[in-house]
Amino acid sequence: MTNYKLQQIAFLGLGLMDSSMSANLARKGFSVKGWNRIPNRPDVRIAKEAGVTRVSSIEEAIESANSIFICVGDVPGMEEMILGEKKIINHGKPGVLVVDFSIINTDAARYLGTQLKHQNFRFSDAPIVGETLGHNGVLLPLW
């Protein structure tokens, strides 16, 4: 049987869809640390109640991560998380997989992926779209 606790996941962005995705990973036994720009957003509770460890900084979220999942709403937010002085490119472990679930333009995704590759990170652009399905459900088709 696989020991998912050995797989350390950082989830950056805990909106409704992101909280639900991180919560599902935690329920399946993965060790997940979550960070959100707005720490007291109601959706963060979904992740926390499922076992996601909420942290107060990106650095704390990624320090031991084998995979980093990002879901934010805009290119400046992605650039800051990836290229900012105290962020992924300077504090993540080389070889880590960075997955971008955001719906940013293709040129920005390619640029960020190239910057990460130059620093020995792996990158996957996997944009999601979704909608809420009532109080607790989320539909998340990957493109």
C-alpha cells in the first residue's frame, strides 16, 4: 500500500475550487499544506476541516513540498508566487513539480514555465474551469 504521507503537497490558493481539491487530497491521506492570500476566506475552512494544514506564508507551504499546486486568478499573482524574492523560485526544492491550475494566458504560462525550468523545476500548465454545485459540490473539468 502506498504511503501518501511521504508525498508533501503545497497548495497555493484556497478559493472554493482549490479548497475542495486540497481537501480531497488530504482525505486520501496526502500531507497537504495550504496557503491563501486572504487567510480568513470562508472557503479555507473546507480545506482545514479535511486535514489541510493552513500556513501563513508561501515559504512555509513549499519548504518540504514534492509538488506545488497553484490556483490564483491573474498573471501578476502567478508571477509574484513563482518569481517573487521570497517565493517558489528562491525557496522551493529543485526538481519539484509545479502545477498551474490558473486560467492565465498561454504566453504567461510558457514564460513562467521557462523560468522554472531554468532553475531545475518541472512545470505543468493544467488550467481548470468549474462551477459550484450547491453548498458542498464543485465540478472541475481540466482543459
